[in-house]
Amino acid sequence: MEARKCEAARKCENARMSETAEASKAEALFRSGGRAADEARGLRLTPGFVAMAEGSVLIEVGHTRVLCNATIENGVPGWMRNSGRGWVTAEYGMLPRATLTRTARESERGKVGGRTHEIQRLIGRSLRSVVDMSLLGERTVILDCDVLQADGGTRTAAITGACTALALALGKLVTAGSLKQSPLKQMVAATSVGIVDGRVLLDLEYQEDSRAEVDMNVVMTADGGLVETQATAEKGTYSRAQLNEMLDVAEKGIRELLKAQQACLEAS
């Protein structure tokens, strides 16, 4: 009789521990909006947000908002003159109250910060990877990406929005007869992914990004080519298996972004 009581007590304790573990797991997986681990935030692409720009898109990813404007100018940098090839570049900036506390304008500090330089170069590289510069001719396309509100993923949102603005601008040149065909070979988009509390999560918002063990940005073209993978372990290390899982989750999210880009272009 005593043995049966002990066995029943053990089963009861095991069941309690299992319930506690499940509850802890559910709590660890909680994300704002009830998102699943591999679910991106709500996305909205608004074309023509600025009427004066050749191409303009406001991209909203959750609470992150980035205004992307494309400007096309005749001529190229001096080192490219008489090459018959064009150039695509980007500028990135954040409004002072895009964040919880005011961030001074870089013009006030008298220089562009290292983070801004890094992001501008990333956006430019990403866009140049999908443009045929010989078809563009000696023109320069400048993508201005201004963060209106930041809640994580501003650089990846900027890439996704800027490519859409670029497609709109180049489409206008084709419509006007200035170009026979668009130099844009395919679309490119980007997202963030990371490991938070041991779990791989897609599209990190600020609260998740600030406590992530691993933070990763992935830039991918429509044909599946990788333009950039930036993965940093903030605490400890990550395994090859975790890296592969992050890439798989990121690809799933980018496929959704590419569909949204196409829908935006078709509606414009």
C-alpha cells in the first residue's frame, strides 16, 4: 500500500513539473501581438508617399516606419565617367524622435556616425546587387531612407522599402521612353532573425533585439541568392545547426516580403 502511494505521488509530481515546464515554455514564446516564432510583424507598403520623388514608398513593419525616396540624376561619380554605366547609392538617417528619447541630428555633431555609414553601405550594396548598371546608363540613383519611427529592424525595412521605391522610379523611366527596359534584374528584400531565450525568432522588435543572444540580418534576392548575412553572438556562441535554422526562418520571412513588394508594384 505504501509503495502504491509513493508511486502515485511520483506521478503527481511528474505531472506538476511537466505542466510547469509547459507553462514556462509558453511564457518564453510570448510575443507581442501573439506572433508565432516564425511569424513576421504586420507589413504595409504605401507607394507614392512623397509626390515629388521619382519613386517613393513608406514601409511600415510593426511600429517601425521608414520613408524611402528614389531620386534619379543624370551623370555619375567622377571615377565612373565615360564608362557607360550607372551607379546606385543610398543615404540613411533617423529623425530625432524616431526613438524613445531624442537622438541629436548628425548634422549637429558635425559628422556622420559609424553606424550610419555601415547601414548606408549595406543598403547600397544590396540594391546594386540587383541592378544592371550598363542598362542604367550614366545615371545615378540615390535612395534616401529616413526612419520616422524605430522599433527594431530599421536597416532591413530600409532595404525592402528602398528596392520598391527603386523599382517605381526605374519603371517611370521605361514608361517615359528614357529606357528601353528596366535595369532592375530582380527584387531584393531583407529581414532580421535572432535567438531569444534559446528560440529562433523572425523579425525582431526592439524589446526582443535588445535581449537577443544572437542577432542576424539577412538580405536575399528573389531567386534565393544571398547578398548579405550578418550574424553576431551577443552572449556566447551559436552552432552551425542554429545558423541554418536562422537562415531557413529568414528565407520564409523574406519570401513574404517579396510577395508584398510585388503586390505594391502591381497596385501602383
